[in-house]
Amino acid sequence: MSFWKDDVDEFFHDFASTVTLYPDQSGETDIQAIFDEAQEVIDMDTGQVINARPRIGCKSTDIVGVIEGNEVKIDAHTYKVRQILDDGTGITMLVLSEN
């Protein structure tokens, strides 16, 4: 087992904050996640502006059943899940867009 799989619970306990998932019509679920706000980065070689969407990193086991189009509430903002990226270490990134 990798370091991440052994320590993922402790990592999210120490560094994450609570976000609310709306996986379906039946209700909501609070999970611990790390939120990265949307960013604009400039490619220094081309001068092109690269937009990075907001995203959250969360434990893969916390988001079983979440699909693209589900809603996520972070503080007072609501987002839609646009992409689900499981990296195989026990952590999944949910790429979001503003609702």
C-alpha cells in the first residue's frame, strides 16, 4: 500500500474543510475536501492565458455514487461537478464549474 492510502484519513482530517455534496434527489452529504479556487495562469512562453476551473480533492470512498452534473456547495457558493479524476491513490479530484 502507498503512503497516501495508508494516511489519507489523517491527511483530510488535518487539512480539509467541510463541503456539501448533493449526489441525487434524496438529500445531501457532508464530506471533508480541499478546495482549489479557479485560477488564471499565463504561459510564459506563449503569453496565453490558461484557465483552471475550481476543484476539490476528496477521499475516493466519500464520493461513491457522485456523477457529473451533481451539485457541490462550498461556503455560500454552489458548483456543478464537470469532471471526476480518480488518481488511484485514494484521492479523487472533482473539477467544478459555477452553477
